[in-house]
Amino acid sequence: GENVEQHPSTLSVQEGDSAVIKCTYSDSASNYFPWYKQELGKRPQLIIDIRSNVGEKKDQRIAVTLNKTAKHFSLHITETQPEDSAVYFCAASIPGYALNFGKGTSLLVTP
Amino acid sequence: DVKVTQSSRYLVKRTGEKVFLECVQDMDHENMFWYRQDPGLGLRLIYFSYDVKMKEKGDIPEGYSVSREKKERFSLILESASTNQTSMYLCASSLKQGINEQYFGPGTRLTVT
């Protein structure tokens, strides 16, 4: 089955800096790659996703890039703010099927 | 507004008890999922269901069973709770076709003593 690896497990940045989280996947059939944000004590919520026919997608301060050849994808957060502090999960799947999640990255943005 | 609800936010049970965790979604989603979340291990899939009365094992099904008698409801059952099942349990749902964003419930923190 699909195996998703996520790095780093923890990340600390200063407010205003950029943060990058990287994931790799094993199943070349995967073509849907979402990112979820989970704030402390809350449920995971989708923040951005990308499908395999697209190499990059942006939504304000967040962007995701996908390299299908290398089987890796990354989340980029620019101009980080304290409210970006959370655990971020990447995932991979075939659309309509169960998501395979990475183990998460705990991001801390310090003022 | 999209809504996935779980029957309890916190639950304390004794070893050997039978435990039912209920999940209800009001979005007419075909797919429903049960995950457990443990620190450092991320979200691990226990079971999922693509339709009423259908179920598929996930990565860690041992010690669990599920039931889906109605489209909107997906139940997770711990036949005989053990201390290593102390965890946060998250339910999710998604459409079968098209955009398959998974919507999560608030979670149930289960403690087995």
C-alpha cells in the first residue's frame, strides 16, 4: 500500500519567515495530494490540495508543489504568522479512496 | 454548512468493556472513515466504508469492528477494550466522486483504564 513520509517532524520559525514541509509517497498511482492543518484541540481541516495534472498551486500565503517523477510534494508557507502554529499533515491517495497520511509536522511560529 | 459529529468528546471505559463510538454526517457522503491519532504516529486508518453495509480494513483494524447500517452513520466498535486502545479517534467523510476533501469530526478522546 501507499507509504507517505513527512519531514521535518517539528519546525520552528520566526514570524515573517517562510516554512517548508516536505513529503514523499511510494505509490505512483496516487494522484491526489491534500494538506491538512490541525490546531491544538481541533479537528484537521483541509488548507490546500493538488492533483497530479498540476505542478503547483497557490492560495494567498500557502503553496504546494508536486514532482510526480520524484514522487514528492511540498507545502510552502510565506510570511508566517503566530496563527500558523499547528500540526500539518500531508496525504496521498487515488481520488475517492482513503487518504494515506504522513506523521505530521508540528510548526511553531514565534513572534 | 458541512457537519460531521461524534457521539462523545471524552470517554472513559474499563478494560474488557465493549465500546461504541458513533459518527454522523449530514452531507450525503458515500465514504466514511475511522482514524486513530497518537502523538508521533499521525492519523492511522482503522476502517472505512464506501457504501451502506460495506466496509474495508485499513492499516490497523485489529481489535476493532465497524457497522454502517445507514448512509449517514458509521460506528466503530471495540469488542473488548484494552489499555493500548487509549487514543483520540477521528471520524471523517467524503464524496465518492469528484472533489474528495475529507471532513473530520471533532474527535473522541477515549481512555481505557
